[in-house]
Amino acid sequence: MPATILIVDDERGQREILQTILEGERYETTTAAGGQEALALLDEREFDVILTDLKMQGMSGMELLERLLAADPQQCIIMMTAHGTVDSAVEAMKKGAFDYLEKPLERDTLLLTLRRAVERVRLLKENRALHKKLEETGAIPDIIGEHPKMKEVFRIVTKIAPTASTVLIQGESGTGKELVASAIHERSPRADKPFFAINCAAIPETLMESELFGHEKGAFTGASSREIGIFEAANGGTVFLDEIGEMSVAMQAKLLRAIQAKEIRRVGGKVNIPVDVRIISATNRDLEAEIRRGNFREDLFYRLNVIRISLPPLRERGSDIAALTDFFVAKYRGDTGVKGLSRAALKLLMNYSWPGNVRQLESVIERGILMAEGELVEPGDLPAEIGEGVSPGGGLPFELPADGIQFEELEKNLIIKAMERAGGVIAKAAPLLGMSYKTLQYRLEKFGITRDQGP
């Protein structure tokens, strides 16, 4: 369907010349002899681009611009101006005009500017259509999923995002917990306020309180100035506490107080500071089990667990792998010429268990694109463990045996294999298992596995 152009100029000859040129390029054109006539036409229909003279009898092009943008800030308007009024045209661009053209108009410049304008309008229309679809389906940008479990996640996010309730997101590492947290924030009344994400497993216990609540000058060695913490900086917005299960019990008590009282006190400070933040937390641990072990406060758990969202691991939604693969190919192919995966390569991905979940799949696709020699990623372009059809530390078949498995024994064996491959270095073994350093350290203690990989 051709783009529609409204030409506004009080000189009849100029209107006719422009109409001849543009219709020769297969644009659909309509003309108006002035601003009032243009407004009347716009009451009846929409135009993709409005091409208007700046100086006209009656309503000026500048006044027309202001009235059009007041009605629709995304209306695409190109100003035409004589050489002596270029400053006014620049001012019009500051107010929202797409571009300006100097008279006498050069045909090539006119057509190039129009092509850019029409492309912008096309992208805006696609964006509007996408947002409408997202509102109708409840889907979340950058989170791909048609599996029923993912659709349930989308439904919950859409339902609870407008509220102020705390949310606990549970799921294995790499399942997209931060993306979901961000989506909740973006769909909430706090969307124009800050969103801060903090990984509780990545911050030493001695620095956690200062990171969250800030500190006063001289509060501890090295505190050379006052620093505000994440809660204070995020006031009015959202704080995402990832890997909340890694937080020490002592720090949990301080977090609980901040949530209950809606105020914090900087380390070394004497004044309580009111804060208004929504808390979204996430964990790959079973917090109820951690409560029984004495590692997590029950009262904090109930504060965090008002709304629970469970993200399924990738192995439980294999039907989404093809769509995820297409998404990551589009994201990473650039100018490599790679168009996708061969059927054989995709079959290997479908048969793999993905211990690192979506994050691991993304890395595999990025690597495959870099290694590919032609338009398709082939099996040989994938990491060896994918081709072998086994998990990175496991060496075990994916198919569930008819008589079932002893899950803890399987987990223990996987950890031992990962530690062997990593030469006993926890920091190297953890990524192989899709775990944080602290989570693997906890598992090693739980199973009595030493760093030399022996039980």
C-alpha cells in the first residue's frame, strides 16, 4: 500500500509540481492550499507524512506544526522553507518537525528525505502494533515462550504488575528471572522511577548492608564520604534482589526491618530515612527447605512471598527452543550471512537438557554463528557436549529411565564431574552447572564433596 502524503502550500504551481514528482514515485498525494484546509482534511483521514511550506498566507507552517503535534506528537512533518527562513525551520525541528527542505527543492533530496520519513512512520506503526499485541496476549518483550507454563507466567505478570505487592521469582539459573522482574517494573505505576538489580551472591557479606542502605562518612575504614544505598537511590521505584537465598541470616533481619518499617538507616547513621520501594526477589533455592535448615528467616520469606512466580527450566518447555533459537540468531547474526540452523543442528538443541537454561542456549547460538562457515549453523559448529547429547558435567543420557532416578545422587555425580573438569576450582565449576559460586559451595558442603572431587 503506497504511503500517503499531504502537500500544504499556498502556491498552486508548487503544489502541482510536488504532486507530479511524488505520484511519479507512486506516493498517494493530497494537496491543501493552506493550514485551515489541511486541518479540515486531517479531521477526515490520516496521512503518513505532511509536507508543508513554512511561510503561507493565513495560518503559517509553524502554527500548523504546533497544532498538529499537539494533537499527535508522532505526526511526521517535513517543513519547506526559503533560504532566508532556515533559522525558523531549524526552530520547527526543535519543536518536533521530522526535517526541513530548502527551496528551490532538489528532486533527489526531496525523495531521499521522504523515504526516511516514510520508513520512520512504518517503524512507528509496527511498534504500535507490537505493543497492542503484547497488551492483548500478555507477552513480555525479550521473553520468548508459547509453552503453557510460560503463558501462565505472562498472565501473572500482567495481573500483578500494577500492584505494589512484593514478588518472589523462583527458577534455576539462566531462566530469565531478571527479565521478568524488569517486565513487572515496566508495567507498573513505578515505570518512570528507577529499577535497581543487585545479585546478593556477588557482594561480600561485609559490604551488603552498605550496598543496600548506604553509609555515612567514617562509618568504616575506607568510608571517605557519605554514600547512599540502592534502597535510597531507588525511592519510588523497584529493587530486584537476585539470589536472595545467598543473603546471610543477619542481613535478612535488617532487610526485613526495612521492608516492614519502610525506612532504612545508613551504616554509621543515626537518622531513619523513609523509602518507598517495591521489592522483587529471586532465588534458585528451595527457600522452604532453607527455613527448615535454619538458613532463611521464615518471617522474611512470608514478606517476600506475597506473589510467587515459578519459571520453568528450558528442559521442561522444549517446544520453545525453536522460537528462542530464531530470536538469538536474529540478535547475533549481524552481517555474518548466517540465516539460521540446519535441521540436524536444531535437532541436537531439541534433544539437549540445558542445565544452564536459556542463558546457555543464547551462548551456544552466539558461538555457533561465529563458527559457521555458510548460511546455516551445522552440528559441527556447536559445542562438543551439545553434539554428544549430554549435559556439560554429566555424561548421562537425557532420557528418563523407566524406573526413575535418584535425583540427589544424580546431582552429586554432576557436581563431582564438574569439579573434575574444573580441576577442583569452584569458580570454574559453577558456570558448568549453571550455579553461582555460593550455591555450588553450599552443594559441596551438603554432599560432603571436597575440592579434590572426592566424597
